[in-house]
Amino acid sequence: MNKRIIFLFAFLLCLIMITSTGLAATSFKDLVGRVRIGAVQKSGPIQVPFITWGGDVATFYANDGLRTGNGSIYDKLGLDLKLVNGDNFIQQVRDYMEGKSPFLRGTFRMIGQASEVIGSDPNTRGVMILQLTWSAGDHCVAKSGIKTIKSLKGKKIALQRGGPHVGMLDDVLRNGGLSWSDIDVVWADDLSGPNGPAELFRKNNDIAACFVISPDMIGLTGGLQSVGSGAEGTVKGARVLVSTKQLSYSIADVYVVRSDFYYTNKDWVEKFVAGYLKGAEELIDLKRDYEKSGSDKFMNILKMTQNIYGKDIIPTLEEDAYGLIDDVTFVGYPGNVAFFTDKDNSRGFAVFTTRALNLAANLGLISRKIPLKAHDLNYNSTAFIGYLTKTKIERKERFKAEAVKKEIEELTAGGNLDKRVILSFTIHFEPNQMDFSDAKYAKDFDEVLQKLDQFGGAVVAIRGHTDPTKTLLMFVRAGLKKGILKKSGSSGNYKYYYQGKLFDLNDVSKIVELVKSGAFDDPEYNAREVVQAGINLSKKRAEEVRESLLAYAKKKGVPIDASQIQAFGVGVSEPLIAKPTNESEARENMRVDFSLVATSPETVNPSDFDF
């Protein structure tokens, strides 16, 4: 499984975080200490750091191990590499500044924390040359009282000091309309193990959520879409609130090189990038062969991965080594082109630079914002075109529409949809309204588009609702007429009885169930017809909202995957006010909900790369 036991052992021991709203007290520059800036070593192989992450397996494969192997991808390109473990990010930065390696390997926002140090000299200022992957194996696990992201307000959250989940939490808060001042962070020294967030979450009842890697997530909940039972070490009621399976554009893994090395060795850098992309292409194909019918070559890659990381981190091949690779989403050539060259890319280099520097500044790790540089490699050169095989990949619909609809309908019928909702918000409408123009709803539509931009692995369920007043009226009149419903008391204080037992008219789901059973059918007071009409009307409204949203996105030039947005008619089944007493209360029930839902892997169309 995902063993993102990454970067920074020394970093994690050194970071001092004393407030609930930031990393405070110790800057990244102080953590690195005084270093002598040296020229990049020119003799022997080039030292390239890697971290414990599935995206780095493509580097191992392209290099055929830690030293460039004869006949490997990098050997054929004329490169000679020595891969070294870079999980200690502080030491990575020191080696980079001293010239032992021209490379830095981390997540984008980890590089952002180092930006002031590496930007202190023109020779060491960072040039970002490659995006490897998006994470699909990091998770926010919450206890039973936390329903959506907004429920995190005022709660304690366990988080590893300074690791990749700091950036993920920043994204989660922003998408939930929260800030760091809205939460109380409980800092853990390590990513996993006895001093990790999972153990803090398990042992402290007042910690409402934690950010963890896949093995810890499984240990707490039993699985990505499971709820902890309290047995076998799980925490009763614990579930995944947000995962990078859904928040798929949060953690970007990257390579950076020193400016002096980049500008004097651009051809070499180009070959390094092309070799990695070639390795990722072939690794994906071998993984697919392995999944279909087995592959000795892929099994050898798993063994190499275990040998490099060690059996303490990768104890098994089929589960842990394979899971390490399965928890990443490679971006490939198309993703790199989009990330670095598309100026309108809302999750590209420019946007991530701003977010990374702002986060590092807000957390007190940098005092000056020194931007990173983007490379200027020519993606149309023969180093890429003609060498790589997957350069023209058309975007496909991410989701299987019918599978999504079926799953959400089943979750709704079983009363389990709330367990899959990451966040939601509502728009209201007037009686008989069928038009949802952007003139009135632009702000709401912008919010949906912003969520879709980061939550590429989640579905937006647009759920229409209608008011139950007429249904209640038809239900009571039909029941009294047929004699299966009895009432007692005086006007304004009636009590109703069904099958000799007091019946609560606030229980709209039970009323709908009885109506659908046919027990209350009556030609004069046709409650079943009213219920169905409510379903039809609410679905039509939801579909109108969906079409208006898609038209708005097109009008703004925002690329959108229509399969990610599905419309549903709920009818009267989920009123906010079960028995409205006036028109104002009835209008509260006339609404459309936008719910960001985590669906199962079976609803997703497989894809080589995600960009």
C-alpha cells in the first residue's frame, strides 16, 4: 500500500510548531543552517534524490536500479545517474546548495518551503523541470460527528509536522470555506507509527480528524469506503472524509534543478525528463499487463522497489509494492505540457507557485517570497515527439454516468449517501421556477466550478427537492376517507393514528413509503400521483440546473467533464421542514443541493494519465 514515508526525518525532528494557526517559530532557513554554496560536482554520475513514493518507481525502472544499468532507458539516452534516498528533505537542500546534487525532489509545496533558501543565490535558484504525479493515496479520516468538511470548524485535527498533508489540509480548508484559524492543529512528529497522526487520533477522543497515508487509513477505517467498527484496531465510526482519490489535484510531485546546472546542461536535463516520461509510459503498460494476466517483468519491478526501500517499508510485493504504485496518478507528457505551458490552467505551475509561497509564508517558514522558475524545454522537439508513444491522449469522460446514477440512487435509498458526501451547499428557487440563469446564480455556479477544479475524482450530485405540503394533505385525506388513518383532538392539535399506533406526520420518509405501497390509493385524493409528480418536477429542476451550469462553464471557457455532474430528483423525501406552517417555510423545502460525493472505483473510467 501507499508508503509515503517521505522527506524530512531531520526536518520533522527539528520543526517547532507551537500555535494552532501555523508552523511558527522556526524558519526553513534556520532548519537548514549555514551551508557553503558550491559548484555542482562534474565528475562521476549525477546524484539524483528520490523519495518514498510510487511516482519514483518510474525513475527506478528508467534507470534499472540505483545506478544506471546497461541497456536501461537512461543508459540509452547517454545519462549516468546515481539515485539516492532523499526522504531527509533538509539534507536534500544542503546537498543541493553545496553542489553534491543539482536536483531537489519533493511535492510542490515542500519545494515552496525551501524556496527562500534555494533562491538566495542566482546559481541555486530552482528551475522546475518535471511533474511526476498527482497523489491518490493520502486521506483525511474523521470521527462519526464530522459529516462534511465544514464540520471541521472548531475541531482538533492531527497532522504530521511539515509533510505533504500540510498542503492537503490547506486545500481542504479552502474548499470548505474555512481557514487555519478555524481549527486547532495537533502536530505529530512523524507521518506514521507510534508518533504519527493515526495514533493520536486513535488515543485521543477530542481529536476529530487526522491526515494519514493509506495503510493508516485502512487501519483506522477498514478501507476507503468503510466505516470503522471498533474491531481489529479500527476506530468506531471513523471514515474517510476526504481523500486524494477525490481531491485529486492537491499534491503534485515534482523535480527541481539548480539554475546554473539547468542553463549549462539543458540537453542533459531534456533527456532526463524524456527518460522519466518514457519510464512512466512503459511502467503503466506493464502494470496493466500484470493486472490482466500477470507479468514477470512487472513483478521484477516490484522486487526492485522492495529492495530499494527495504522490507520494513515494503514488506510485501503484491500488496505493498503494488499499492505504492497504485496510489499515484501519473501525468505523463500530456500532463507536463498542460502543467507548464497552459497559462489558463487553474491547477498549473503558476497557480501552484502562488499557493506554495503563500502557504510557506503564512506558516512562518519563509520571510520572502522568491518564485520558482518554470523550465523552457521544447516539448515539440524530437527528444519527446517520436520518442514517447503517449503524447496525444484525448481526454475521456472520467465517470460512467449510468454507474454513478445507480450508485447514488442506491446510497440514497439505503440512507447512506451522507457517508459519501464530502461537502454540499444549497440554492433555493421560487414556486414553479424552471429557469436558472447565471445572472442570478453565477456565484453558486462559480463555487461548483472551483470545487470541480480540485476534486477531479468526485462527482457533483445535483439533487432537486420539492415541498411535501400537498403530499401530506393528500395522504391525510385519503387515509381518513379509507378509514386506515384515525385522528383525535381539536383543530390545530390533531393526533393521527395508523394501525392503532400514534403516527408522526413529520416522518415524511415513512409517509412516502406508505404512499408508494398503494395502501393510501384513492381516486379523489391521489397521494401517489403527487409523490411521483414531485419526483419528476425535482428531477427536471435538477437537470435544468445542470444544463445551466454546463452552459455557464462553456460561456466562461472553463473546461468541464460533463460526466462528473449528475442530476437527481429527490421529490418530497428530504424536506428541511417536514410540516411547513406558512409559505416562507414551504419555500425552504424548494431547493437544489450540490453535493460533492465520493463514488466507488467502479464508476470511474480507467485512464493512462490524469492531466
